[in-house]
Amino acid sequence: MRRVLSPSTAAAIVAAVAVLCVAFTAGVAAAPDAGAVPAESAGNGPVTSDAVPSASAEECGPGDGTELVGCWNGTHYEESVDFAETDGLNETQLAALTDLTMARVEHVRQRPFREDVPVETVTRGEYLNGTASGNSSEAFRRWNDQVWEALFVVGDDANANSEIDSVFGGAVSGFYSPTADRIVIVVPDGESPDIDPSTLAHELLHAMQDQYHDLTDPRYVGATQDSDLAVDGIVEGEAVHVEERYAARCADNWTCAEPPESGGGGGDVPDFNFGILQTVLQPYGDGALYVRELRDEGGWAAVNETMNDPPASTAEVIHRDPDYEERSVSFEDTATGGWETYADQGVDGAETAGEASMFVMFWYQSAGVRFDSGYEYSVLEPDRSPAENYNVHFQTDAELQTRGLYNYAHPVTEGWAGDELYPYRNGERDGYVWATEWQTEGDAAAFRDAYVRMLTAHGDGDYAEGTVYEIGEESDFPGAYGVERDGTSVTITHAPSPAGVLELRPDADLALPDADGGADGDGGDGGSDSGDDGDVSDGTDGADGANGSDDGNGSDDGNGSNDGDGSDDGNGSNDGDGSDDGNESGDTAGSTPGFGVAATLVAVMAALGLFARRST
């Protein structure tokens, strides 16, 4: 789905990410990354059998064909544009910019385009008129609500599809369609088209991918949320990597068009669900690092090989380990009392959340230190403040030159080996069973303990080992929860009542809570709000990028490539990553069920005749 619909970063998304990147310690400037591509070498790199040298200016002429690299429709990659893009592009100027950008993408990627890539424009009004409806499946919406509620990102009274729609609403400014073989730019009503050249380079790289790999092939459609994000790790990662090298050449010796004015500049925090946003953004940062490492070790041939056999999990992309091992998850549906799964949704009723989504789940519990609608709990690291827990997301092991990155690796989730999340229904009642598998017993214990901390943060009482835990109606996540660990397996069960938990898991070794609601077992390390309250004033009003307003690379933002990336874009340099409160516990490197982002955008794909991710 993401390769067919690619919302670029509109002002709202840019502002959202800029605000998100404010950390709560003194801001620090971005340190050059040892693995970054120097500006003077961008476009070069390891020479492999599939890399084609670029043509000279003398070799480039009209009708040069598709055999030359760095030359398109007679335009050589070393030429420059001679018109002011900020005033809006007419049809002739847009065509000229497209030819130049195609030639430059060829040079950077060391591979020729096979055919022209049309770039068309539609007005915002035309675009919205063609994308007015959402997923019509009530079963999917109910199923998907339970997926995001299980991740403690979308509360019981909220609608996951609406929350996702709020993240992407109005943010689509461009996308590449592999079924129509074209790029579409969405422009304001009554205005001439204007485009960020970096966005155009990103989308053209997707067109090149499509010409060589066929992005409509089922292998580019993940069957689950985790595999969908993983596939994006290579597809979006290559696009961002090429964008990086393109920007390096612009900084070195190319004359490049300035990006259009963003129209941003601060203001109130957008009313987005940042847990959803940060889940979607994972491939754009981690994927770019993954592709950079592939290319450093094996040249473009290694990237091509991975495109032909995409990553299977976000863990593979997060840890940049093509040999990352998963394990089978043991689950048997033994529910009684009328509970049933959604056999026609997901993979036989199940979703796989994966490491990236699990990390966001725990991180999101501290996001309230920055966003009014969030929570202020210390879940990832209970001995540190909520603000320090929030900053874990900005403590990365590597950087890109043109944008800051987010961290999705943490000891609490990095031992992931597999998971299957089964939403259930029973009349008007909803519940789920989430079976997870971990590399070691220690990894399983770390996840289980963090999950218990999250439960007690939202609840009022201590956690009693081996007892169903209840959260009151005043919480966003009310109901009863059973948490069981058996070796490397952790199984979580949720239902509206304790009795419902035992109906879903009748063989569970769980006791019902006392009638008075008091369970006085040990496990009370809820850690809901350890340390100070994470005063958000620290580091938010200083300079050096702490406010996220002047350190965002406004240019390559909006690459948006494919699904709502909004992501890497404009996230604001190093986001004041708060280096001195680093993670001392050890940072390491149709219709569509599953990932709700895909579901809310199905109507867009239908309107444009695009390829749907998977069917109900």
C-alpha cells in the first residue's frame, strides 16, 4: 500500500514532527556520522557489476535513449535549472525540472530509467473529492480497534481509523502510482504547482524501483503490520538513501532548486496521535540506515538483492541484520462462553505487531511530557523520569546528514522473536489474546515486566503475580488483563471483566482478583511515574535545535514517498536528543486488514486505481 500512496510532508506533519523532536535536556548539535556519505563522493561508492558509469555532457543529447546514465531527454545531470520554483511551476518548467531530476537520480543511483515518468498535478479539491470515503467493513474497524488498543495507543472510547485519518488528513501532497506509472502532485486550489526537488527525487526513485522490480508484486505487500513496515524498510530506505546522496551533491557542487516555502513556523501542537505517527515513520529512518549499510558492504547489488527479497520483520531493519531469526508462536484458540476470533481479518484472524510497534507502545506512555493528550509514565526505564523515557526515542546509534532520526531499539523489546495478536468479539464485548515469543527467557521477562508497569501506570493498584489485573473505567484502557510468562513466551489476555479473561484463556494459570478489588501480591513495580515529573521547560526554550523549529531540514521533508511518510521529513536535526540523559541501560543499534493506516487510505487507492495491500 505504501508504495502506491505516498503523502509528502504537508505543513501540519512538518510541524508535528518538529514539535515531537523537542527533547527535555540541553539541545546538542548533530555530530557527523562516521558512516555518512561525504558530499564530494555522493553518487559514487563501491563499483559493482550492476553500476553503470554516468555519461559525459558531450555524450548527452536529445533522443539519447535509455542506455545512458545521468542524461534524460537531452538534459545532463550537471546542468541547472534557470527558473524560480518558488513562484510556482508552469507545465514547461515542471517538465524541465523532471528531466533534470531524473538525470540526477540516475547518476546517484548509477542506473538508468527505462522509460519516462509522467508528473501530473491535481488540485486539493479534486484530490479530496476523489477520496471521501473510508473502509466500509465494520468487522475490520472493530478488529483494528482492538489491535491499536492492545498497543495502548488508541483508547477504548476512540476509533483507530479516525485517529489514523487525523494523522494523514490533508497531508498528501504527492505520490507515485505503480499501476498508473506516474507521479501525482497535489497543489492548492487556484495555484501553480510547486514541488520540493528532494520530494521529486524521492518519488522518482520509487518510479525507478517499479521499473526494475514491479512494486505491484505481492512481495511488496506485507501480510501483517510488522511485515508491512519491514518491506517499507527497503523500499522507503532506498528512496531516503538516494535522497541523502542527492542532497549531498546539492551541498557540494550542484545547483539545486530551493524547496518551496512550508508555510509553517511554530504554533500549537497539531492534534495528532503521535503513537500512530511514530509507528508509521519507522521505515524511513531505520530503513535508510539499513540500505546505507547494505550498500557500504555490497554496493548497489546488495540493495537490489534485498529489494528482490524484502525484510520480513522490523527487527531485521532496526538491527540491520538480514539474518535476524524469528520463532514460531504457539497459540491455540481455546476460548469459551461465545468468544470468537475474526477469521477473515489479518492472517487467520491475527495481526503481528512486531518490535517497532512494541517499542512505540512503551515509549508512547511517556509522550504526555510534550503532548497534552499523552501520558506521563516511566515504562521503558522505571528509575528515570517520564521526560528521560520520552528522550529514549531520540538516542540513536547513527545519524543521517539531512535529518534527525528516531530510535526504536531498547532492551525491553529488542529480544522480539515473534507475536500473534488475536482480537475477539462476543456480542457487544471485545477482547484479545496476544501471544509473544522472545529470544531468551531474560528478554521475555524484560517485556513482561515493562507490560506490567504499563498496566499499573494506568490502574490504581499494585499488580499481584498470577492474578487478573483490573483497570477502572476512568482509564482509556479499562477492563481486565491477564499476563502469563512461560519461559520465552509471554501471553497477554484482555476482556471487559476478569471472568472474561478466563473465558478467553480457560487454561490460564490465573486467579480472579479479590472481591474487594485488592490484590496485594509482590510485582508492584508499576513504575508509573518514577523520578521527577519531567518538567518540559527543560531544554524547550533554548537554542541549538531544542525547539525543533529551526533545525528541521525543511527541504527533504515531504519526501513522503509512500505511505504518509511525513516521517523522516522535517523531523528537526537531532531533535535535541538529550545526549546527557542517554539510555544507559543499553541502546542497540479493496480493503486492507491489519495496519490501520492502509485501511483509512483504501478509498484513495480505489479512486486512483491503485494496488491494495491485502483483502478481507
